[in-house]
Amino acid sequence: MSSEPPIALKAGVQVAVVLCLTATLAHVLLVFLQVAPPNPISRQYSRQINAWVFPLFEQNWRLFAPDPESVNRQISARTMHTAPDGTAQVSGWFDLTAVDTTEVRHDPFPSHTAQNMLRRAWTSYLETHGGDDHPRSQRALMIQQYLRNIAADRIATHRRGTFESIQLRVITLPIAAPAAAGSPGLGAAPPRPADTRYLPWWKVARHATG
């Protein structure tokens, strides 16, 4: 009795390998075009390239030219549920940033998700929306949905209850400049006041957690 795998199985494996190689090559090519200097191909297909790369495969050069944060941000979220009698029930604020901080602190190998997902989603939101919270491009709308989904998923993971809408609050705390060398307490610029920004209420798919 032959021990060789059936022909159909071998053909299926070969097809799967070809598909994986094709997807890998396409991914590498699209990412390369996104980070390469502007050229006729990247300009012609910029829409398709950006749709694939953002927001999950974004590339930058900060490993080689770091851009340290000049502010601390506390991102919180609250939810709203409409009861059967029509009344709106609004939850208290839940600190999303504190969850990431807890997971990163004292962990020698913190995950990329805990370190950067929420932070980068917010900075991308700022870059695409400015100060009025109105998306004016497909990418801006995509980033808005990405940020909303991160917040909704984390609320559903850490809290009980049902909700259909979510709102984010972002408190920006400027980092004070250091004092002048040799003059403790002198030469440092006075700290700027904290800035609090409330985003609009966003509808989400109904979440029910137990």
C-alpha cells in the first residue's frame, strides 16, 4: 500500500505555498513603495499602497532618528447604553492609558500592542483630523474607526455591561523643560497647563459583556 499523500492533498499544499509566497512578495513590495522616495509607481498607486499599509503596517525611521514625546497623554473612554425605557445610561471614565502603563511597567519585554497601539492610533488621529474631529479623507475615516474600535474592544474586555456608543477624553500634560545646568529650580520654563479634549460620541457595534 502506497504511503504517499493523495495527489489532491499535494496539490492543495502547493497552492497554499504559492498563495503565501505571493502575499509575502506583494506585502514587501507595497511596504517598500511606501517608504521609498516618491516615484512614478508610488504616485500612481498611492491610494492602493496606503490602503494596505495604514494603519497596521505603518513604517517610519524613528529607530534611527528618535522623536521623543514632549507630552504625556491620558486617554480615557466612557460608554453609553440606551435602556428599554429610552433613558441614556452613561458610565464613568475608564483609563485606557493606565492599562497599557500597567502592562509595560516592570516587564522586560513589553508587547508592541501595549506600548504603541493606542498611542500611535491617537497621534495618527491628530495628523488626519486636526482639531475639529471631522474626517476629510478615506484615511482619516479609517483612522477614526481604528481608534474607536481599540477603545471599544478594551472597554468590553475590562468592564461589564452593554453599550452602543463610546466617547474618548484625552488629557495632554506637557513635560516641563529641565532647569538650567548649575541652577536648580532656575531657568526652567513654567509648565504649561494641561489640555483636555473630548471627542464626539461614536456609535459602535452593540457590545455586551458579562
